[in-house]
Amino acid sequence: MDSKIILKEALQLRPAERLQLIEWLTRSLDKPDDKIDQIWAEEAEKRYQALKDGKVKTIPLDEIIHLTQGCGSVGWF
């Protein structure tokens, strides 16, 4: 199967159909990986424990917004 032919045909689809195709392709790549899930669970536990032990400090959201205003940063806010 030639990917260039598939692309050429896909580009002939209506925008909504192309979007659906993108969604299907993306889902096919997003397979659960138990090893990665375990690594992230361990990392989350370490971070939570560090917070409980006072090894890290939280910063309130309004302070972060204040600190980033005027910095030309583009982000979540």
C-alpha cells in the first residue's frame, strides 16, 4: 500500500471526513502502555510525597498569572 496514493485520495475527502480520518488514525496510535502508566504512577507518588514532606512548595494560580503577565508568554491563561 503506497502512502502517497492514500494521502492523495484522503485529500479528496470533505473536511469533516478528513477530520474523522485523522481521529481514527490518532486513536490507532494511542495504545495503552502498562509500563509507562506504572512509571507515571510512581512519579506522581514521589511528587505527592515530596509535597507532603514539605520538600516542594506550591504556588497559587493567581500568583503564577501575576508573574507571567507582561512577560509576553503565551500559555494556559
